[in-house]
Amino acid sequence: MRVNIQDTTLYVEQAGEGQPLLLIHGFPLNLEMWRPQLETLSQHAKVIAPDLRGHGQSTPTPGPYSMDMLADDCAEILEKLGIQQPVVVCGLSMGGYVGFSFLRRHPQMVAGLILVATRAGADSEEGKNNRDNAAQQVKSEGIQPVIDSMLPILMAPNTYQEQFDLVDQVEEIVAQTSSDGMISALMGMKTRPDSMPTLKKIKLPTLIIHGAEDQIIPISEAEAMHFAVVGSRFEIIPDAGHLPNLEQSQLFNQVVKDFLSTLQD
Ligand code: MLT
């Protein structure tokens, strides 16, 4: 469905009933990356998955897209959908960065956090330069070079070499991102703040999930978040890289389902 928010229209899918579960996708992906969760977790929760602006079927607007802007978009979507119950925010990678902003700006709307393949820290100087270089490349050559460089490292080496259908599917998802959307998200991620202080204050149920073979965000980042959030759960998904929800969807769904059931207790 399309949801009109202040300055644009965003594409959102919603399925199931019960505890609201907001799924925020990573860069440069869209809600299609949550298909196994929309299908299965919707039997246990009310799953809400937006295409962030400039991604998937949500049209780009002038950038940069700060993580605060994307978090406010998510909050507005929930309001427009009439969701009053606090939500479990599940963000993957950039979706996790958006989740930290969401928690800072809309704490009353959060019942729990699921941080997947993400990190709390801001970009290093080298990381910021890489964002600039990637944005420059998209400006001059389009999105294909980003697809070519990211695709082989988005998934675990075995997934990439053996699961051809999944690799094709991820490539199709990335190819739906507009060049303006990519550049604006890159510039937004570049200026995001350090979220470690936010994490250290979290008193909410928190689940941290990381693929054992993530080649984009080292597992040490997930361990650091686990130590920072008192009482957090930490699940390492074997045989998965940066997209554990797709590479090991059954195990991922089970872990999330178990976490959701603890919230009902
Ligand atoms: C993502 O998967 O969302 C990105 O790789 C995150 C990032 O570039 O920091």
C-alpha cells in the first residue's frame, strides 16, 4: 500500500496481527529483503515493512537522508497506519542505524529492539571518504558499480557460490534502488552519530543477531553492542553473511519468534 507522509509517498507492506514488528531494511535494499519474514513472522506478529525513501517503490526526494529523517518517516507511517501499540523495531545494517535514531526520537513508540548485522559506531574518516567515493561513482557511472562491488560480499562466500537463486534475487532488489536514493542514503549514513551512548542507556528487551560470516560488518561490532546493552540476547547465525534473514531464513525467523514470545510473558 502507499502511505502519504508529510513531503512524499512511501510504499509499505503490512501483514498479520498482534505485536507490531517494524522491519527496516538495509542499504541499498528494500522491503523485498524481508519477504521470508513478511510471510512467516506475520503468523506471530503484525509485521510492517516500509521501503525507505529513494528505495524500492518509494520515490526519491532531495537528499541527504539523515537517519533521523528516515526514522521520522517510519514514525509517521506507524501513525498513518493507526498503530498505537509500541513496536518492536528490527533494523538490518542501515536499518539498525535508523532504529537507533527512532529510539532517540520516539522512545515511547518502542517495545523492543532487534539489531541485525549492524553496528553502533559512526563512520571513521576512512569510512566517510569511502561514502564520498561511492556517491561520486554513482553520480558518474550509475548504480551498477555499487551492485558489482557489494553483491559478492553481501552474503557468506558459500551462499554466493552456491545459492544462485538467492544471489539473483538480492541483485534484483539492489537494482531497484535509484541512483538519487543511493547517493542520499550514503550521505545520510556518513553523518550519522555514534549510537554507543544510546545503547548504554537501553532498558528495553534487545536481541542482537549477526551472521557468522558477515564480510561487511565484523562480528566484533555485534559483540560490543551485546556488552553495551545490559540483558541483551546475542544470536550468531552460522553459514550466513550480512543478510542472515535471507541466507538462513528459517533459523532467523525462529530466533525472532522466540524473542517475541518472551515479550508476551
Ligand atoms: C547496509 O547493509 O545497510 C550497509 O552496508 C551499511 C553501511 O554501509 O554502513
